[in-house]
Amino acid sequence: MGGERKDRRVKDRLRLALPVRVLCREGAKEEWTEQTRLVDLTPFGASFSLARPVEPGRLVHLTMPMPRQLRCFDHIEDQYRVYAIVRWIRPTPQDAARPFLFGVAFTGKRPPQSYLENPTTRYEIEAEGGSDLWRARERGEKSRAIVERETRLTLPVEVVVEVLGESGETVASETTVTENISRHGASVFSTLQIEPGKFVRLRSARYSLAVLAVVRGSRKGADNIPRLHLEFVDRVWPLEILQ
């Protein structure tokens, strides 16, 4: 039965450019909204582009005039209001106004209690919930441990760190080198003052590569040189090109 439902998720994907309002909370009193249009839609998820990035695992709230035959609840309401987990993010170079494309999975009418306490909590998909929607659970220690245990290469790869503003524009940049790098993240020597949770783009002219990343922390080493710790969010870094 589960396999049949997953097949339906693919078969029922419709290309509908419906208007959608996306709300993302950045803190107890901080939030932003953006009006955009869907790229495609199923009863269980959707894709759309935005001007600013949102990291995978974050919960967003969508409001849209979704066709009633596709809804899992609120069939008589004019607008369908549903929470969704950001599953992936990709660049959309063909849309300069909205350069970030997202895929989201619908989780239901109400958010988890942990989201109400901390809206920046990251989640992962557990299984189908009621009415075939997805069930969200907090991203666990196991998921983080897998990333931390992966192969890290201690290599000085020359990169440009571009700091992204609220609308996805570059507001500052610095040419530097990595201290170490893995498929999912890197430690980069940097004098930039960037708060954890902010987005940067890591560019490599040598390898013709650009990767979107979230700042997870910063520190000074024994050499008193500051570093930024980055997690890649839109793609992995192909380590094979470095070897």
C-alpha cells in the first residue's frame, strides 16, 4: 500500500502555476512572507521558486487556492493552508528574480509543538501521517552524526565566500581557502562576521562550481585565525575532482 501511494505522488504531479503565499519564521518575533507561483503540485507536496533561500528541514506555511479534489482537509475553504517541510533547494539561473527552487512535503494543518517553541527547528520525514500526508520529526542526532563521520579532506581549496542578503543578493564577499572539506560541508578561513544560520555561496573558479551553504558556527584556531563552519544545502561537493 505504501508503494502504491508513493507511485501516486509521482503520477498525480500536476504543473499548475497557482499563486502561493509562503511564510517562514526566523524566530519568535521574526518572520517573512513572499508571494510566488507553484511550478507543480500533488496532494502531498509542491515545488516553487523564491527570491531568498530556506534551508532543507525548515518548516514553512503555505496559503494557496489549491483545487479541492487534491486537498487532504479543508475542502470547503477558499484557501488551502498547510505546513510543509523543505526537502530540497536548487538554483534556478533562468529566473533571476527568484533564483532558488524548492521542493516541499506537506505535513498538515498544524505544526509540531517544537516548531511553536522554536520555529528554526529542522525536521525530516518520518512516514505518511493522517490522510496520506507526511509526518515530521525533529532531525535527530543520528542524521548529524552521519555528516560528521564522513570523509574530510584537509586541502586548501581556493574559494570565494559570498554572503547572501535577505533577498538572496550578494552583500559581501571574500577570497580565501578551505581548511578542510567534505561532500556535505567545509571549514573555511574567513574574517567575515556571519551569524549561524545565515546563507553563503561558496564559489570555485578552478572547478567551475558554486555551492549554497548555511553557516553552522565560527571559531578561532590555535593559530588565532578565524574559521567558518559551513554545511552545503543545495548539492554535495564532488570530492573526486580534488583527488
